[in-house]
Amino acid sequence: MPSAGGASGRGKEEGSGNEGSNRPVLIYLHAGRFLFGDLDSGDMNCRILASRLQISVVNVGYRVAPQWKFPSAVEDVWDVVEWHASTALHASPRTGFILGGISSGANVAAVAAYTARDTSLDPPLTALWLSFPVAIMPEAYDALPPFHLPSLLSLTQNAENPLLTAKSLGDIQVLYGCPPKDPRVSFLLNKSHAGLPKRVYLQVCGRDPLRDEAFLWEKFVRQLVHGNYLRKLYPKVGVLVCGGDGSGKVPPPAERMADPLLP
């Protein structure tokens, strides 16, 4: 799967045990703050998802900063999405075409979902899963309508979260090399949120500095998505490496994720 930037966007497909070409496909994007992560870091979640949901899961090793700055990850992921729309192995995107990820992976997944909408991807994405997403860079808050700003409290409330501080978000932005107000990173700034997949699953951590921007995106999308929608809140959890059960693992989507995401 060659990428637009000249490097290879690697993919690894996990079988579900449900052999056949009609099963849905999930394109999975790992976490890592745009700086870390690879096929191995997402391997276990992909295997769990493939087994629980009986689908084909594509584990994508997109390029990360600082070696590969923005928009390398965006380009890699879009190339994978386009490729699987027409060439999916052991699966049928027309049966179910799911895109999702965790943290920075959720950010790139959302960006690709808007691109799929704008380019009339065929077949279209049928579902979107965002786990603890980065919806807007802090330096882009002033690009939002002023009346939304009072609802964005978590960046201040959770500024000293030991796993992801407000300061570290600024450092990540610099290392990623992204213009903060570019909708290809701050997808909350898209002029319209219509036309996204009708099935959405959103996971949010209560102690995440990015919590409230995820809630704001949810507010926009709920008004426009007339289909299955599920939001799971982990109220006492920080970010990413703290699971909802306190185990220290990222909580994979629960089995009931199948309800909002699968046809």
C-alpha cells in the first residue's frame, strides 16, 4: 500500500475465524501521540476486536513524527482507506466499512472520515469509532465560535494530568509539525459535520485534558447523525494507558460496540 509521501503505509490484517469474503472490515489506527506506536502496539487490540466482533481488522502502521511530520500520517491512512475500498482482502467494505482508532489514531481516523465524505468514497464508510480523540489543538480554540469556549474546561481542569499535561499537548503539536487550525488535525473546525457515517462509537476519559472537545464534537454530530450512536465515559480515568477497569490497559471497545458499528 504505497503512500502519497513516498514511504509505505504498512498494514496487517487479522482474521476473525469467520472465513469468507462478506464480513465487515475495521481499519484500526493505533495510539501514540502522533510520535509513537506501530503494528505491534495495536496487535492485541486488533486480535480482540477481530475475535469479539467476527470481522476482519486491518492494523495500520502509519508514519509518526518527528521523523515524519504532518501530514504524513494523514496521507498514509487515507491511502489505506482508499485501497481497502476497492481491494479489501477477505472482507467486504459494502457489508461494513468501519474506521477507528485510539487517541492520535482516533484523530487521524476522524480526519479520514471527513475526507471520505468530501470525496464521496465508494463504498462509503459505514461506522466511525473514536477512542479518546484529539479533536482540536489547544492553539486552535480561538477559531471556534466564542459561545463554545465556556464549555471547554477540561484543558484547564486536567492540565496537570500526569499522563498528558496541557504543556505536553503544545510540545506534541510542535513535534507533529501541524498548523493547529488545519481541519486535517483539528477536525472539530470542519465547517460542516454532516455526511459522516451513521454509526458512531465514542469513548471519553473524564480526566483527559481533551475531554470537553470530544463532548463538543459529540454535540455537533448527534444533531446530524440519525442512526446508532453510543458514547462511553470513563469518569475517573486519565488518558490512554489507564483502562476503565484500572488495569493499566487501554479498554478495547466492548462487545456491545457491535450494536452501533455493525449493520
